[in-house]
Amino acid sequence: MCGINQHEKRPRLERENSIKGEELIMNNFANGVSRRSFLRTGAALSGSIVAAGMPLSQVIWAAEGKVLKARARRDIAKLDPGFYQGGPDVDVMNCIYSKLTHYKPGSEWGWELEAAEKIEQVDPTHIRFQLKKGIKFSGGHGELTARDVKFSFERVIKHKSPDKGDWGPLDRVELEDDYTGVIVLKAPYVPLWNLALPYGVGHIVSEDAVMKATKDGGDFGMKPPAFSGPYVIADWKAKQYLLLTRNPDWSGPKPGFDEIRILPIADLKTAERGYQAGDIDFTSISLDSLATFKNSTPADTKIEEHPSLSFTWIGMNMDHPELKDINVRKAIQWAINVPQILEVAYSGQAVVATGIIAPEVVGHRDKALVSPEGDLAKAKDLLEKAGVTDLTLTLDCTNASTDTTIAQTVQAQLSQIGIKVEINAQDSGSFSTVGKESEGERWKDLQLIINSYSSLPDPYYATASFVQDQVGVWNWERFRSERFDELHAKGLMVEDHEARAKLYYEMQDLMEDSGAYRFLTHGGNPVMYRTTQTQAATRPDGVPLFVEFSPA
């Protein structure tokens, strides 16, 4: 499913983007990949064997050493960390770039040093870091220095990246020497430690390489001009595979695998079958398959259950003429029976969500304003109040199995109050643009939506998609609230746990009061991996940290 188990980014749909054709065959030589490595991997892959339908396990990869085969929830869409588009992009960036800090693997959220030798909060608006020496960029672009940190962080703001919100009130980075600098904020920014530094925009790129590649230091898209992590990209074929090989310039701790092969498989059922066929050694599991796999676990397999920070909901376009009346929207809210949906779509393995903030995160509400089971009589009264009869609405979703099951259940539920629903299931590439004004006029016709966004362990990451300046970007319901925006801004600066939580309680109340949201579930992210091949390493929410995987 492109949703519950496809999380990793707040105002980023975890959906496979529609990358047109083979936009990239990496310039392996310029990026520091040896000719021998390219021939070894490229010859094995370039014949489009996977596209022809042959299982990956039957492909002759001519690999040397230990290999990790893993499933990704979608294909990569952007390899510039200053302009990343989702979790799968960041999963790869974690392997090919360096950051000051990174998330610790394990069951509890935390971070640890990566490129930084030291880092400290000097005061609420100043963070001093000292880099480790000897981290090199590929392609002869020299050593990673504080100047590269300054360039990497400031370019996100300078070029008005869609991800600039991750940096909050970043002002600048002041340099003290080649390895030491100070991150200067315009105001306190609590999410810096759990969001900006260890995630997407925290990756450091080479100023020299990026300036030569782009002239102005802007978005370099899918063509990294230099690598600085343990791996480099040896080959990529859109929607088929990504191949990472060891970075010959890497001087840090040696990662466990010589190669990492990542296959984008949008549908979890397909991924499960691929695992059972031996094509992949690590994958998430759909919630409705969890009980089956636990009762009949494949040989040499470990199953781990992880909570999810993502959130799935049914949204309504408040600007559409058929949905402008709040009574119609509230009627739809009350007609939807969430436990019934979860029983059908997730075999009862998912828990009802109370909002967009998961239980593990500050600001999680104890309960929603609209009862999970809804109330058909109340829904009918609201429709009568609106004076609406014979209403037909479209419901957009992906064609992934869980989404279509949710859609069919909602279709049946709304029919009980006289609303006819036409389901518009589409591939995830098409769906990812349906509410974006920048992609054409489709947003004007959008009515009901089944949507899923990923998140991170800070409530800001969830709420940032729904402020007013995100209308027509990630805010597809076109929800507008001055109070919401005010609370959102305040939440960035409040350190007290309880006081901060109250802000996010109210923000979720405002969303629900608008009638434009029916929250469904945060789901879960169980994973399984082949113990004869690897010991997996994940974040607490089950998202893989490939560099931390170790061979069996």
C-alpha cells in the first residue's frame, strides 16, 4: 500500500513519482565509481532483465562479496537532499552522503554523531559543531569541511526549496575554521534535533561539485555531482532497481555489504511474494498479512513489529462546490465507520487514529471529536440540514490493494446516507499530482481523497502540510485557518512537553472541526528479513537504515 507502510516524509506523499523514462544512467566515472565496478554491475543490469519479468533471483549479477537485496516502497524521485521528495529518497541519501547526526537504530528514538565529532546547543538559537577530519567527496572534490555544511544548509533557504520548512527559522551558518561552525537560528527551533539534522535537509553536499554542476547552487535533481557516504550509485533504471556499491573514497567504518540492491515495489502484497520467492531479503509486511506470516513464518525469517508514524485519512476538498457546505462535510465524517474500515482493509490489525499525530509523538490526542463508529442518523440529519439529495461524489485513491479496499468500504458506507461514490483508483504516479496546482487543473475536480502522509518523531512534521501556504501543494483539502498557522508557528519554539502538546491538540481539533478530515489509522510497519543473509537495522518505526545492516 502506498500509505500506511509507506511512510517517511511529512509534506511528501510516499508515493512512486512518475519519473519519465530512464532520466538517468549515472555518470559513474565522474562520480568516482571505478570503471571495473561499472562494468561489473552495469553489464548485469542494463539488459532490462527485471523489466522482462524474470525474478531478480534469476538475474546473473556477477557480484563479488556480500549483497543486500531490499524492497523500497517507491522509486527514488530526487537525489538532491535540499529538495528531497520523500522517505525512499532519504533512505538512499543516508547511504551516499554524510550528515552531522543520524537516527540511532533500535526501538527508541534518538540520534548519534555521524560527520560531526562534537555538536552542542550553545543557547536556544546557536548550535556549534565540529567535523570529523578526513571525510572525502568523490570525483576529486576534496574534503568535507564546515564550508560545505554552510553551503548545504543555506542553499535550502536561498533557493526556496519546498523542504525549507524542515529548517524552520534557519538564518545562517557561521564559520569558525575549516572544521568548526555555528548554526544560527532566527528563533528557537525545537524540531532541529529530531528533524532537520538527522533527516533529509541535514545531508551535506560538496559546494565545489554542486556549483560546477548547477552554476547557481540550486537543485541538481537526480544527478549527484559527488558522493561522501559509504556507498555510491553504480546504476539505476527507473521503476526497476537501484544498485549501490562501496565508495572507494570512503574512509569511515566499513559497511556490512559490498552491494545494496533496492527494488521499488509499491504494493506490499507483491513485495511479500517477492520475499517468498527469494528475490528480496528485507521488506515491510502488510498488516492484513501479519497474522498469517506470524503463524506460518517463512524459513530463516525474522518478523519484527514496529509502530508507524504515518497517518491515513479521508480528506475533502473544501473549495469544491459540492463540498463547500460544512454540513455536507460533517455528514460524511459521521457516516464513515472507521473500525469497520480497519477490520476490512487491515484484518483488524490497525488501530483507530485520533488525528495526524501518532501515539509515540508529542501532541497525540486521546480521542477524536467524531466518534470512531460515526452515527448514521446524525449524518442524515446533517445532509437534510444542508438540503442535499442525490449527491454523487468522486473518491480518488491509489490502485494499491489496501487503498481500493478502503475506497469500496467508504463507498458502501456513504450509500447508507444516500451519497453515491465513484471511485477513481489510479497508479501512484498519477495520484501524487492530483491535488497539486503546479501540475495542472485536476485539483479543481478533486472531491474526496484517501491519503497517507509519512511523519517523523516531531509533531511539526505532521502539521506542516496543512498550513495555508501549503494549499494546493500538500494541503489538498485546501484547509485554511489563521489560528492553526499561529499555533503551528508557536509549536516550533515551545520546549515544555506538556505545553507543546496542548498546541497540537488544538490544531487537530481545528482540522476536524472543519469537516474536511476523517482520520483513519496510523497503522503499523511490521518487517521481515532473511536471517541467513542479514541482521536488519531500522528506526523505531521500522524504516530501514541500510548502512547499519550487517551480513549474517
